[in-house]
Amino acid sequence: MLNILVCVKQVPDVNLVKIDPVTGSLIRKGVPAILNPLDANALEAAVRVKERVGGTVTVITMGPDQAEEALRECLAAGADRAVLLSDRAFANADTLATSYVIVTAARLLGEFDLIFCGKESLDGATGQMASQLAERFDASQLSSVLSLPEIDEEDKTVTAERELAGGVETAQALMPCLMTVEKANYRPRIPNLKSWKASRRAEILRYNSATIPGLDPAQIGDPGSPTKVPRTYPPEKGAGGEMIRTGSAAKDVEALLGRIADKL
Amino acid sequence: MNKAEYKDMWVYIEHDGTEIRKVSLELLCEARKLCDAAGEKLAAVLVGELPESEVQKILECGAEKLIRVSGAGLERFSVDAYTELFTQLCRKYKPSAVLVGGTIDGRDFAPRFACRLPTGCTSDATQLVYDPKTGDIEFIEPAVGGKMMAVITVPFVRPQVGTIRPGTFKYVPGGARGCETIEERFDFPIEKIRTRALSFRADEYDESLNIADAEVIVCVGNGLKGADALPRYRELAVLLGGKLGCTRPVFDRGVLPYKLVIGQSGVVVKPKLYLAFGVSGAVNHVTGITDSDTIVAVNRDPEAAIFGYCTYGIVGDMDEVCDAMIAQLKARA
């Protein structure tokens, strides 16, 4: 029986995020929060492994209360239990502080044989979480896993195909193993109505900084984050080129082709 | 932590035993500028054997120290061995910064040794600026899908670790400066390496997916109505003797493969002619096309950021403009 963990994140749909032209800050209002798309692939891999060899899938996230919605989505798609780590003290955490909270809390739930993560989040997109989670779990690490992993419970190994530059590598790792998933050669399932309804009623395990024993306040949130973001600003607009405006597409194209004739 | 104890900026030299990965040389050249600004020394960390002609390239980038590491367990890259190696080296030599190419291996082990030390790690900066007031490097990177730029620093801890994507900086060697070689022996117990490669299957070569050196590129952005609208762009690319590419959201939608993604998280291109259809101009994408000779942008939104970067711009329906272009090119032929 494998104990499988999937680490997920709720993210704003960045394609819909706008920037306030005056302050340069993000306008999150009205932007839907979604389960990070690559995390859905990671969950699917975990659930399929469970269905094949047996085990339980736990899904964990750190975030505000509304991140519960992303967890329920995971429950509907086959996760067995869900854990929400939520506390104001966790805010402004970088990957080092976030991985610390997640792994400290996850250890309360048992020892995990397999850990799955999406390769990166849509919003932060540092792609660093997986390596730092693996470090804190003291797990082996296989990134860019393309296929469903083969598990050998006796040898405690996992074998999977990884997508590298220019080809596909078959690699083997000792468990516990953390795998990151980007694109996959399988598709995440669409939950049926019954599992969707069940996920609405399911209980979510909740932890905060006071209920995770031994959590070091110096290692969480802003104090625990060695990277800082002193400022942000809107990208510089380019100086711009010549706009061709003749009033019709055909004439615009004609004018354009004249200007780029030497390139054709 | 006393930051003043931490000196020298390091670049990890990634190589395959015969050749250095270009990103490592790019980072050497960029770190050279940072070192000049900071009054620090540039050091290259080389693990394993490499032909002298390749080592010479490191020196030509102005490295003042070459840390050559040899030992058991390092013959092939593994996250386990290289994480421990860099943890130990950083503790011993106390560099102020460690820059690592944002390759698959680099992105696997750099955040991990940063966590073990522990220190801060940044990824995918597109600019590096040394701030003389604080002595910190500003890692400036596009955030939130390129809608804003974020300045990231590691103000209280050292070293400052960063992974940087290939193609972000230019490989322009500034000349050798005289370099001290430091031999370092490090053995990692082979039984502690928990991963191994069993086999490798090279991709079948598909010329249409090799866009890095294309002279003409037709790029479709998120304005693309769907896969149904795609054939006209393929046709235009063929007519122009070029190749089709796309922006990240088009890949996210499952319309085109990842190898065709142009920009920071994909391929950096430098064609003579770059035609962007329905591309908004997010900075993640724009960083991948700035070396193009001529950029043509077609977008329905006159305020689209891409018009700020183009040579010529047309406001209009992308499909309509593409069709007109095909018709006129065919009429000329």
C-alpha cells in the first residue's frame, strides 16, 4: 500500500490578470482562482498509480481559506484526503519557507513513498518548489516525468520516462521519490457528478501555525524567506514601430509587403 | 551572517565531457560585469574532465579563479551528488553568488543545495544588476505571466543563488585576465546516489520543430481562435520559407507542442523576419524575440504591448491579415 502525496497550489488565472496602469500592482479582483493546471496532471498520475497498485492519495496545499476549493477539485478527481495549511503567518513565503511548512505538516500525516508536484505554478513559475520539497523530505527526485511511473514495492524503486532535451530518458529512483509532472502522456480525468457531490461534503484537514507541532516561527512566512521582492514595476513599453493603417486588411498587407520586400 | 565574509561570484560550468553548454559561457560573461561592478572575483566551478580548448573558453570570459573538482561519484550528473558537492563547496569557500544555467539539471539541483545551505534561490531572471548601496544582486524577472517585472533580492543571506535560462545573456568573451586554478577533491559515495538512467531514446528528428535558427518565423499567439484556424499560418510559414512558432498560452491550450514555444520559457529566436499574429507582447515572450531583424505585429487590440516592440504593426483581425498575405504572396509568385 503506497502512501502518496500530491502538493498543489491554487493560482489566479494569470491570462486574465490585469495590471493597474497607475500603481503597477495586480488587479486580482474578479480573476478566477484555479487549480494550477500542471498540478492536475500530477494528481492524475498519483491517482492512476493508486488505482493500479493500491494506496492512498493525500493532497496538500498552503494558501488562504479559499484554496479549499482547489482541494475539493482534487478530491473529486480521486484524492482520498485533503489538507489545507492556512495562516496569516504563512503569508509572503518564498519557496524555502513554503516547502518548510508543507513538509513539516506532511510529516504529521505519515511517511510518503511517492510525492507528485506540477513542474511549476502558473503565477510564481519559479519551478523551485519541487526540488526544495524533495530536499526537505530527503527524497530522490525525478523531474519532467512524462509517463505513469512503474512501482516496484519490493525493491522500493520507481521507474519512469522523463522528457529531456532531445529525447526521453528512462530513469529509476529509490523511494521515497518526488516526481514533477509537466506535460504527460495521459489526460486528467473529468470528475463525474457523484464524485463531485461527494467532494463537496468531504472533510478537509486544516492546520495553522499553532496546530503544527514544532513549527519554527523563524522559518515561516516573511521571516523564513531569504528572497525578498523589494519592488515590482510594469514592463517597459517598447518605443514602437511604424503602424500601417490604410483602412483595409488587403491594403495594409500590400503596404507591409512593400516594406519587407528585402526579407522575402 | 556577515555578508562581507562572502566573496567571489561563481558560475557552474555545465558540460557533457566534450563541450561546455553555451548557457554557462553566457553566465560567465554576465557575471563578469557584475564582478567588475562589485569589485569581486569571477570564479568558474568545473566538475570532471574537459578538453583544454574548452577550458580556454572559460578563461577567455575573464574568469579569475577556476575551481576544478574531481572525485568519485561525480562522473555523471546526479542531483544527490551535486547538491552535496555545492553545499560543501559553498560552506568552504563562501561565494557571494552562485549562478547556474536554467537547464533541466541546473533547475533540479540549484534550488536543492540552496535549501540545504540554506539560502535564497531565484529563477529565470532576465536582468542582473549589482546594487552598490546594499551589495546585493537584483535579479529582475518577469512575473505573473509577464504582466509585471519583479525585483528579487537575497538581502540577508549568502550566497545568492540564481538559475538563468539559456539565451538570456550574450556570450561575448571579454578576454582572459589571468586565472588561478584551485584543485578540489570531492568523493560522493556511489550508494547514496538514488537515481540512475536506464536508457535514452533520442527524439526522431523533426525539422519543423527546430525553430531556433529559422530565418523567418510566423508566430501565433493567444489570439488564435483555435486549432481550426491554424492551417493558414502553416501555409504562410511555408510560403515565406519559414517556420511556425507559438507563445506559451497556445501550448497551454494544447494546440501546438512545447518545442514551438518562443520566449523565456521556450526557445530564444533571432530570425531575419518575425511575424507575430495575435501575440499580446507579454515580456516573457518578447525576451525571446528581441534579436530578430524585423518584427511585424498583427493584433486586433491597438493597445497591445507587442506594438511597442515591432518594426511594423497592423491593427486588424489576424486571420484576415494572414489570408490577405497568403493571397498576395501567391499572386507575386
